[in-house]
Amino acid sequence: MCHSADWPREGVDAKGKRTAVIGTGATGVQLTQALAKESSSLVVFQRTPNLALPMRQSKLSREEQEDKKANYENFFKNRETTFSGMRYDFSGRMATAESDDEREAHFETLWKNGGFEFWVGTYSDILFDPKANRYAYDFWAKKTRARVSDTRKKDIVAPLDPPHAFGTKRPSLEEDYYDMFNRPNVDVVDIRKNPIAEIKPDGILLSDGTFYSLDVIALATGFDAVTGSMTNMGLRDIDGKPLKEAWKDGATSYLGMCIKGYPNMFYLYATHGPTAFSNGPSSIEIQGRWIVEVIKRILENGWKNIQPTSRAQEEWKNKINAVSNATLLPLTDSWYMGVNIPGKKREQLNYAGGLKQYELEGQNALKTWDGFAVA
């Protein structure tokens, strides 16, 4: 038995073995695609379907590579103007305002393009309007169900009724995940209906008494996302209080880059930034430039240190919640909301206003410095 975080570099030998994957998040999708092809049998234990999108990965010819390189300058310039930092953006069109034929044609184009375009390059009302969101889910289900031949498996991995609003849990990217369920050696179990009762030395026992004899169990049960990377570092503020303790009732920060009690400490791509709703490099570059500007001003003014005020942190958190609450995101239990970790406070951990607005928030903060205490 091995958790994906502890996966050995040399891999796990599952050839010809009876294998199980517990969990169907991004790691579960990746493990399923790989282990299905070498295990004698694979059982996927699913609590929530992954509304994964086609990756559309392909090899590029030399000519195609050169053609894309010629557009790098525009690509890198334009990506910071989009919501997610990707090369595409929400269209400005509304799914609820278009005819069935128009909507179907638009969805088909997004689906053909692949990647996250169906999620953050789609209609602008998808993450705000339940009706628009259902249009997206129904299209996803139609496309995905067509790839799974067995009716029972199809109803588990791509049910007709949505398990949650589309896009309010991070959709994974897949190459042949759903096709794996057509293999005779691959099965899927809905553990929301029939939970795991016990993991024994030789297999998994379900609540109804069904027992699966196994040689390998891969745990794809997730991570303490967004905040865990910081609270597990052993950080302490200037009074010696651990960050883990300070954040036990909820995270606080200013602009998702600095924390009261930690003078001159800045961080990137983590709590209260655009993090989970952005392309990492795009987000990091915006934050990196802001931090460099702050450091320059500290040196120019001869300051010893700066740190955010309590009021600035409170206002930033209120803004994060206000932006999030205007969407469908808080309606779903997800790691975006911190609910995948027992005892963790349920709250929005990311700024959901988009990169362009986030950069503007940072620029405005540098005009007045009202959010900082300077020494």
C-alpha cells in the first residue's frame, strides 16, 4: 500500500498483479491510466466522479514548433490579461442567451480544442448561473458517457445527474482515463453508496461484505492543498506562535503574498492568491514583480521591515469571500474550500477574481501603503 505522495522513484511493480486505486482526483486519474495497462486486474474506488477534460496531447512537427515559437511574444504578453493566465479567456457570451444549436456548436469547438478551455475559456455565466452550468455538465456527460460501453460503469464515472456544479471542483486533464473502464480487467466501485469498511492485509472489505483480494493498493486520497504547504513548514511568527495554530480557525493574509507577524516575508502561489484558479507561471510572475517592487521601496526608503496590518488582512479576506460567494464555487465541498481535510475550516482559500483584477489589487496597494505597518 502506497500513497501517491510517497510513490517511489523506481515505481511500483503492478505487472500481473491485483491492484486498487482509492480516489479519483488528478492523481487517481493518472494512476488509473497507467495501472490499468499493466495490472492483471484494477479496481477503482470512487467517492466522487472526476469531471475530467480531454488533454488533446499530441506530438508537434518541427514546422509546428517553429510556428508556435513565432507567437511566443504575443502569447506571454496576452496571458496575463486573461482570467486564468491561459491563452484563452471567458468569451463574454452567455450560455443562457444562446439557442441550443449555437450553444452546442460553441461547446463542440471548446471540446475539440481540449485542455482547460471548456472550463475557463467558455461562456461567462458557467460558474455563476446554475442553468448555464447544467448546460455545460450535460454536454460533458454526453461526450464522456459515449466513451464508456458498460452501463453500470458509465453511470458511476459519468452520471446523468451532476455530482456538483461543473468546474467547482478542479477538473483533471485525461488522455484515456474513461477508455480504461472498457477494459475487461478494470472495474469501478461507488464507495459513496457502498463505503470501504476496512483495509485488510490482503485486500479491501466494503460495508456490504464484498471483499476484494489485492496485491497493490494505491492511495490517491489527496493533499492538504493551498494552506498545507505553508502550515507544515514549521513557520512561527515574531512572537513564536506557529502558523498552523494561527490559521486553525481560518487563514489570514494580505494579497496572498504576506502575513502579519512575519515582517519582510513574502510568498508565491499559495494561500489567498489566484493559485488554484490560475496558470502557475502566469500567477507567479505577477506576484514576483510585485514583491520585487516592494523590496526596492524598502531599500530606497531605508526601512527595516514591513508587514501587513490586521485591518488589511481582514479586508483582503472579505474581498476573497465576496468574489467567491458571487459564484457557484462555495456550493461544492472541495479542496478549494478546504473541506478535504478533517477539522480544517471550510473557507475559500483562493482569490477567484482573475489575474488581471488581482494584479490591479496589488498595484493599488502600492499607491498608498495603507495596508502595511512600516518600521
